[in-house]
Amino acid sequence: MSEKIELAVQERTTVGKESKKLRRQGLVPGVIYGFNVTESRPVQMDARLFERIYHRAGNVHLVDLRTSEVGVPTRAFISAVKRDPITHAVAHVDFRVVNLRLETTAHVPVVLTGESPAVADSLGLLMQSLDAVTVKVLPTDVPESISADISVLTEVGSMIHVKDLIIPAGVTLMTDGEEVVARITAPTLEEVAEPTEATEGDAAATATDNATAEGDKSES
């Protein structure tokens, strides 16, 4: 079972453009919607506290939203986080309430683990084509991440497909199994040419040195 994560929120009366005032006060506007929520509930929370919670929960852990010291908290996923394009500060948050007894769809990050022999031997470059997969699972069992062991990537052209991933029990993979997660590609022409340019530069420098040396000899 995942860790229990709590976040204190307050009911929000400020809406629309007036929400800018909240941000100046160090607060973030948000909304709660979803299962058994007949009307979306506007809420607000401390901006710094939310950032810490979001770092722990991401989009895969349930968060217990408390509007008071007593009563049952509302369990929800952080479904969307809107940020200011300039300051990158959180501008708005969406919390999605789910039925804990029914499976839900979640996007789980794919984390590359291990070391690729092809990369270690400088045979090619590692490219990650897919950074998350879609799964169907009970809300309380959403995995934090799914690992992809890149030690099997031994040569240029080697690939890891979604169907190669080890999926935890109780989790149903929804992403197409033929999608490529990671692969080894050959170095680009520019990357191959760089050492050549350096070598040519060294050769030119050597030629200049030799010419200078010859000139010195003739002068003497």
C-alpha cells in the first residue's frame, strides 16, 4: 500500500481573474471534481505546501484532501497542474476524485534502469521514445513507476518494447505492446565528424609548426 499523503485545502470563494490575488498571497486556486462530486468544488491551498505534496504524489498517488480538522478527507488524484509560462509557479490545480472500488486509468512513468553495453562501448546512443505508459488499476494500487532494464540493449538497433516491460500484479497495460520504449541508434554524421574535424585541426596546426620550423632553419 502506498504512503498516506495529506493536503490541507480551504473552500474558495474567489474565482476567475480575482484568483490572481490568491497567488500574490502565496495561495494556489484549484478545483475538486469527479466521483460523487455533483458540482465542482473551488478550493485553495498554500503554494509551497502543494509543491512539496506534488513532488511526493505526482499523478499516481492518492492525496487526502482535508477541508477541516474533523470529518473524512476526500481522496483524489492530482490530475492536472497548470503553471505560469514565465515564472513556472503553479497557477491552478485539478483534483480528480475516483471510486476506490473500481479500476481507473492512470499514466505511469517509465524509468530506465541498468547500463546499456552498447552505450558503455560507445557503439551507439540511447534514445527513450516513451516516458510513460497507460494502465488500468485500482486507485490504491497505482505503481509509482515501471522499470525498463536497458542492460539488454547490446548493439545498434536493439529495442525495448512496451510488451517487454515487467508489469506488477493487478495492473493491466493499456498502451500498445509494440510501441518502442527505448532503442540504441547509430551516432549522427555530425557526431562522427567531430573527431575528424579535431584531427584535421591538429594536422593543420602541425603543418603550421613544421612550416615555421623550416622557415627558422632557412633563416639560420
